[in-house]
Amino acid sequence: MTDCVFCSIVAGEVPATVVVSTDRVIAFRDIAPQAPVHVVVVPREHHTDVAALAATDPATLADLVEVANEVAEREADGEYRLVFNTGPDSGQSVFHAHGHVLAGRRMAWPPG
């Protein structure tokens, strides 16, 4: 997709602070962090949202969650919130599947 910022980050066309990179996923720091640790984990291939990713490539979704956990282990003693927004009403603004690793502070409940 030519107009997808996450595809551009994956391609190296848009700079990002990458913290983990594998064959299937890439994790980078969010440009507008909502917690002391805020890392976005995306599949290298474009999928519109996490439901589409799960339906078409569950192995990559599993890798995405594994990388999210790796980031949290390194940066937050393994305590984190992993958030997937699906659809504009949920707050999804980039329509490329991605999870937000949020950590480094006590999280409130309910989240929204």
C-alpha cells in the first residue's frame, strides 16, 4: 500500500526508532507515546486490522504477540498492556494491523 505510513516504515522510507525487527514483524517507538514505554508492533505485510491478520496469517499474529512480550520483558519487567484498536470508532487511525505495547506506569481500568 503506497499511502500506509506503517508500510513506509517497514520499507525504510519513513524513519522510526526500531527496537525489534524479525522476518515477520517490526517494533518501533510510538511518536506520540501514551506511557513511559509505548512501542508499536506491526506485521511487515499489510493487513487492515488484527482481525484480518488473525484470519489470514495467524502465525504472524503469534509472532507479533511474542515480540510485544519481548519488548515488555526488556523494558518493563514483563508487565504491560497490549492494545489492538480495530476500526475508527475504537481509535484506529492507521489501517495496518498493529499492537501498542504500553508499560512503565500503573494502568487504570477501565481503559477508555
